[in-house]
Amino acid sequence: MSDGDKNGGDKPEDAAALPEVWPEAERAESLARGAALKWASGVFCRPEHLERLGQYRKRESQRTSSIQSRLKSVVQSYLEGVGWGLEQLREARAELKEVSHALGKAGVESSRNAEGVKALEMMREVSINHCQLLAAVSNLPRLYSVQSMVSETERLVESRRLLEAHARLMELECWQDDVLWQLHGAGAPGTAGTALSAQDEELVRNYFSGVGKLVEALGKELWAVVGSGLALARQNPTPFVSAVRIVEREEALDQAMLEERGGAGGHSRPLPPGRPRCWRERFFQVLEEAVSARFRSVSYLHTRGPGLAGHLSALQHGIMGDLATVRHLLDHCVPPHYNLTRAYLRACHRCLQSHLGQVSGWELESGEIFAVLNWVLHIYISSDMMGHPDLMVEMETEELGPLISQESLEQLQNKYVHSVRKSVSEWMHKALEVELTDWQRDQEPDTDHEGFYLTSLPTIITQMLEENARVALMVSESLRDQTIQMGLYEMENLLNRFREALVEFGKEHRRDQSTNQNKFYLHYLLASISNCIILKTSTESLQQQLSSRSASRFSRTPPGPLAALDRAVRRACRLVMDQLLLELQPFLQGLLSRSWLAQGDVTVTLKLCGVLERQFELYSRVRPPCRQRLQEECQWLTVVEYVRVLMQKRLVCRNAEERRQLAQRMALDAQHLRDLFQGLVDVEGSVSEVNPMALLPVLADFIRLKDPSMLTLEVSGLVAKYPDISDEHVSVLLDVRGDVSRDVRGTVLDLLEQSTPPLPAGYRPIFSDILVPTPSMPFCLPTAKCA
């Protein structure tokens, strides 16, 4: 039957099976029919298009035939692959049957051979016994001579003939290893043979027990020679060379045995007892122990005070001498790969680290800590020690690392600063006590080359702080900054105590004023002001030395010695002004009274000027700028007190003539004071924008004014010049005139109340210092009205 017939015969069966096998076929077919109808309706939409129906039918028939041919080809190739796979499965099944049959035969043969192997067990036992007897017979001559060899080797070790002793020891070890290996190799893998070998191995080890003792004795002598290598190198380096040769032999034996054991697989010889010995590593350990022994004998008591600096110097010379011996002598006695100088450098560095860590834990004073810090940070890395050119060839200083950790270094620096601070505090306390004692002397203070008063206090403080900063800088800038900060804190504390002492000094002077015990009270106040100026210069110099990073390294609030200095200077200047006021008070009492006006005598003013002149002469002994400050305060105080006397209303004018006389006398007093101050004041040092002496002529003009109606204009000018003047001050001035009516007074005070200008920048209030006395209340009867 042809393919076409076959396909034709299968169609009904396939069509019947489609709904069961592929339910989607009906839907697909209906969609295909719909698509075909849609296509046909589009192509044959007009009657004339039916002429091409044959062409379309032929084309679609060819396309259908081509699709069917491709489908047949695919199905045919699929069927051929399935057939080939089935054939392979049949062949594999046949081969599996053959292999199974061969395995069955091999199992039967193995069962038969197992019975034959049991008969060979007796042969194995006989072989093991034969091997053991052979080993015993071959080693009998050596075994008999073992004890004599051990004794002879012991004598060689005791006489320090180390190379010969080591050769005998190697021979004994070789015998021991051979015997153990023969016993190990004679035992076959079985239970009885293994137990027998273990017993024989223990017997051999006990017999050769003297060999282990020889190894210990030789090692002890060997390390004694290595430990005293520096001394031997200067006298006879032969023992040291012999020790190095023995170390190298042992290192070669260790390496060979390890390589043999690692390369022979499961049949390798076991390592002999005590192997690997690693004597080269032990060589360097002994070398470091010898270096460390130099530091073990150092005691705490022997290195206190100046002894610590001597000890560090001895360490420097000892280490450099040892390094020279190693570099020039010992280094030639060892193989080049030992790098003995480099190893000795590292050993010295590690031992010094440990030793200095121990020293740092002691209770050290500032001088001792400085010696340690200077030695660690400067001497140790200098060209006199590890920075020596010959040593730099072997190893850079950076490779050794720091001798003291950063944390330990900071702790040492903190201990140093704490110790110095304690000393500085004590010295400042003593200096202040000396200063207070000097204030009680019955003589004028000392003067410097410029004629300014001073005492020993600033010299002591300045030299002490600068010396501490200079010494700390020899260690590091960081320590210098910490020391300066500490000094500034202590300076601030000193100045606070100094200011308190000034206050107490003033109180004592006021208490003892009647006895006049301290004639030079004012002189020492002026000397204290000059001292503060010197301390300020020293403080600014120390602050300039601080590095820019110092502020971030200190967690505490920065010290404020300059503020403390300013407070002390202010207090001293206040005490000076108090003393001036005390001396001026008797003369001020005689001013601006009716008797003063009636007499017309200027004696009181001249006496007052004489007091001021003496004061100014003393102020010239004070260093600028405080000298100018005192002179300015003196002028201010004089004017304030003069106006305060006026405010007391001792003199109330009765008529125009008294007003003229009062104004004339006030102007004359102002001229005397102006002439005096112009001849004495340092104009260069004046810093105030308000001239206090200009107030007296203004007040004189106010009192001299003839027309009371012009007082409003006069008060306006007065307020413009002195905006801090109050209505109480103006009211008193109006009372002193004695001719102001109630209406004019009300107008003036209302104007004053309305015009209250703000104080300009740089203006120093003067009327704020002038208190107006409180008016006394008039006595009133209970039944009468108060006026």
C-alpha cells in the first residue's frame, strides 16, 4: 500500500480520536475556516475576481503538498531514531548478562582461594621471626659498644670538644634509628606482628636511653657557648664556630628527615625521638636571652635619681659595644643567611622595649621622666645609636618600630607634666609668700634699669615657666605645648591668689591706717601693677610658642591668665585710687562751702594739686600702659569727687554776685587742675574720648548764666555733651543757683525727661559715678499737712 493509501486509510480513525486526544483541534479548525472565509471574502469581493480562482487553487494545492512532504520527512527521521535506540538497549542487556555470569565465576574462585591463604599464616610467622633474628645478629656488635660510646661521648662533652662529641652522638643516633627501622620493617601487617614490634621498640628505647641524656648535655654546653658568644668572640671564637657548625648539622638532619618522611608515602621511616630539634631557632632564642640578661639585674633603687640617666648612658655604650663586636667578629663566624647583626638588633630592640616598659611603671620624678623620654625619642634613634650609618645598612630605624608605644609615651608625658606641675605649684606658692613678705618691708621697692618698680615675683615665675618650656621642647613640641598649657593654668591660679592677696593687703592697710605702719603701701601696689605687666608679656610669649594643633589636644577649658591678669591689675588700680581718694578727702571737705567762697583763698586747691603731683610722680614708676591708665583714672577721680562735693549743696547762691564768684572760683580751680595735668600726663597713653576736665568749666558756665529763662537751652547743651546726666543732677544744679522759679524748673525737668539720648559708642559715663545725696525728709506734726 502506498503512503497516500495509508494516510487515506488512517483519516477516519484519527478524526474519531481527535476529540479525545486533542480537544483543541475542533476550535483550531473552526478558527482556520473562519480565517479562510475572511481571506476569501477579501480576495473575491467582486465578480471579476473569480477569474483568478484557478490560480489561487493551484497555488494553495502546491503549498499543501509541500507542508505534507515536510511532515512526512520529520516523522520518518523520528521513527528511525527510535529504532536505533531500541537496538542499543538490546545490545546493552546482552552485555550485562555476560558480565553477571563472569562475576559469579570470580566469586566461586575467590571462595576456593580463601582456604589456601589460611595455610600461609604459619609461613608469615616464621618470616617475621627470621627477620627479627637477622636484625639482632647484624646489630649485636653495635649493641655491645653502645655503653662505651655513650661514656666516651660524655667525656668529650664535659671537655667541650663539641664537634667530636656531636660526631659520636650522630653515630649513636644512627644505630638507634637503624635498629628501630629494622624492627619496624620486620613486622608484617597483622595483629601478632604489630604487638611484637611495639615491645621490641620499647626495649630498644630503654637500651639507648643514654643517647637522650647526651643530647640534653650537648645542648646545654652548646647554648652556654652561644650565650657567651660576645666574650668568646673577643678571646677565642673557636667554640662559637663549633657550636654554629653543630647547629647547621642538626638543621640539615631535620630537613632531610622531614623531606624523607614527606616524600616516601606510607612506607616512610618514622621520625626519631626528639626530632625535629629546630636548633637554629633555639640559637636565636638563646642569643636574645643573652641580651635580655643584661637588663634582669637592674634594680629600682640603683637607678633612681641621677642613677637612671647614668644607667641609660651605660646601656647606650654597652649596646653599641656589643653591636660592634657582633658586626666585626661574630658575623664572620656564622653563615651569611643568619643575618646575625640584624637579628641582634631586633633582640636588643625587643629587650629594650620590655626593660623601658618596666622602668616606665616606676614612680619617677620629672628629671627621671625627662631622661627616659629624651633617650627614647632622640638618643636611641640618633647617629650615636640605631641611626649609626653602619647599622642603617643592616636595618632601617623604621623597621624596628617605636621603642615605646604611643599610649605609653602619652602616659609618660602626662606623668612628666603632672610632676612638673606639682613643682611649679610649690615654687609659685613660695614666690607668692616671698612677695607678701616684701610688701611688709619698711623700704621702697626695687627698681629696674628703667626706673620702674618691681619685685622678685615676675622674674621667678617667668624664668621658671620659660625654662620648663625650653626643657620640654628638647623632648617634643607636644610635650612643650602640654607644659606651657600647664604653666598657664598655674599662672591663672597664682594670679587669682595674687588678687585675693591684694584685697587682703588693702584691708590690712585700712585697719592699720591710724598707726601708719606701712609707709610704702602705695609703692608696693604700683610695683604689683608693674609685675602684672611683666607677667602679661611673658604669658603672651608663651602663648605664641604654642603650636596650632595644641588647642585640639586638650579637652579642658583653655587657661585664661590674661583675664586673671586684667582682674588683678584692675583690683590694684582700684586700691591705688582708693588711697588717692583717702589723701584727697581732707582737702575736698574744704571746697565749695560758704567759708571757702568768702575767704577767696586758693590754698586748698593748691594743696590738692600738691597731692596729685606727688601721686603722679609715683605713677611714673609704673610700666606703660598702666601708667597712663592710672593718670587717666586720677583725673577722672578728681573731677568726680569735685562734682560730688558740689552735689552736696554745701553752698547755695543767694544772689547773682555769689553765682558769679562761685563760677569764677570753679573756673579757676579747673584751670589749676588743667595746668597741673597737662604738665604731668603722658598724652600718648590717653585712650578715653571724654576729657573729664572739660566738665568743670561747663558747670561753671551753667551757674554763671544770668538769665534763668536761658536755662532750658543750657541744659540741652549739657545733655548733648553728657547724655548720662540725670534729672537729679540737674535739679541739684538748679538748687545751687538759688534763683530758679518753679515754672522754669518744671520746664527744664520736663525737657530733660523728654530728651534722653542713647550713650554714643566710646563714651565713658561720668555722672553715673556721681551720686546725688538723698534729701532729708522734713519733720511734720501729725495734725498738720506736709508742704
